[in-house]
Amino acid sequence: MAAPHVAGLAALIKQKFPNFSPAAIGSALSTTASLYDNSGKPIMAQRSYPSPELNQSPATPFDMGSGFVNATAALNPGLLFDSSKSLNELLNHYIYNVYGNFNISEISTTVAV
Amino acid sequence: MEILIFQKFQQRLQYRLDLNCVNFNFLFVGYDDYMSFLCGINGSASTVLDYTGQNCLNFNSTGYGSDLNLPSITIARLNQSRVVQRTLQNIAENETYSVGWSSPYGVSVKVSPTRFSLANGERQVLSVIFNATSNSSTASFGRIGLFGNQGHVVNIPVSVIVKISL
């Protein structure tokens, strides 16, 4: 059930910082995440299908990403890793790559985003 | 004819947007960057061709997946050394950060600067220098921590898969 909880937190961040891009919201959630569970122990990953509880080791970023989300910290991230590209710049970039030099305004009504 | 081309264009645009919406962060970095990242994984070419229909020969150019300004660093194949840059923006009040890190096994990591001060809204570029110190194709993991004197802690997971030293 991670996705619905994180989606709710993303909405809270967007409410506090309405000008945050999706990348900025993701940055706030990731950089403030914790490597420890709520009993203070390292997050563990199960390493086998048979007896998974007996075959555990500390989780790597490939198991857990940045860790467990921390709602309070994510609402006050301090630093952000953001992208300087706006959505329009990005769409122009795609359109240029797909079909040559198009102006976004000529086709924007046909782009479903 | 024009209508046909336009329909085809719409299909390709939609396809590309769908692919990039898989990860919101990738929405901001572009299809080709993502392809270069996938193709940079050792031996991925046939899988990439199966799933995307794209030939990796067209994507082995300059772009590294690790150049995306994400709050993490992943290097699929570290051939001796690589410099990765990240741009940070301070959205809180004035703060001085000190930088600490742990290197992945088989890799030496240096981050500069190790200390910086930012006012609200200011940006700082962080350079991370990776050097392979052993040969391995087993993933290893490290971490970069930015510790602010006003209590903010910013963590960046670091992963290096294939390491090739001299």
C-alpha cells in the first residue's frame, strides 16, 4: 500500500508548495526518507521465497529506493533537486524529436496530458 | 497524406509520453536520456530491443542516465572514472551544509564542495567524482548526506553496478 500513501503525501506537499514541479515533489519525498523502520531498526529485505522471514538482510536502494517516507520531513525538505525545464519546454523537446521543428501552440489542443 | 502523417505523429507522441510517464522524474529528462541509461547496462541491448523496438547502437552516445538531476545517483557501468553533477536549490532560510558520504564497495568517491552556504532560493552545484578501485559486476551501494546547521538532512543513495578499474 505504498503508492496511495505516497500519492496522498505528494498532494500535501503540493498544497504547501503549489509551485513545486512533479520532480521537486519527488525530490522532497526521496531526500528526507528514512533508512530505519518505526522500531528504529534498519529496513530489511526478504531474500528468498521459501522461509522469507529467516532469509533477510538490510535493504539496498534497489530493494527500497530511498527508504521509508517521512511525512513531516518531506514537508520541510530544505534542499531540492529540481529540473529547470518547464512542461512546455519539455513538450517542445519531444515534438522536435518526434517530428521535426513544430511549435507547441500549433498542436497543443491535440496533446492529451 | 498530411492527415496520415499527423495521425502517425500523434501515435508516436502518445507512445513516448506513455513511456516517460512510467516515472515522473523521467518525465523531466527525456526519452533519449532514459534509453541511454537502459542501454548503458551491460548486456541490455537485446532486452531493450525486445521491449522498446529500439537499437542500442543509436543510443550509446554522450548522455548518461546518471546525468539526470535526480535525488539519487546510479552508475550502471563505471569504466575507471566518472564525474556526476547535481544542482541543489535551497528553499528554506539561510543554511550552511556539510557533506558526508560512504563509498560503494570497489569505488572511491569524492564530493566537492564539502561545505557550502546558501541563502533562500540560491543554487549550488555538487560534483561527485567516482573512481573504480576494483573489477566487479556485483552492485554495490553508498550514500551522500548533506547536513544543514538548521537541522535539514538530505540523503542521496548511490549505486554502482559494473566497476572496471585499470
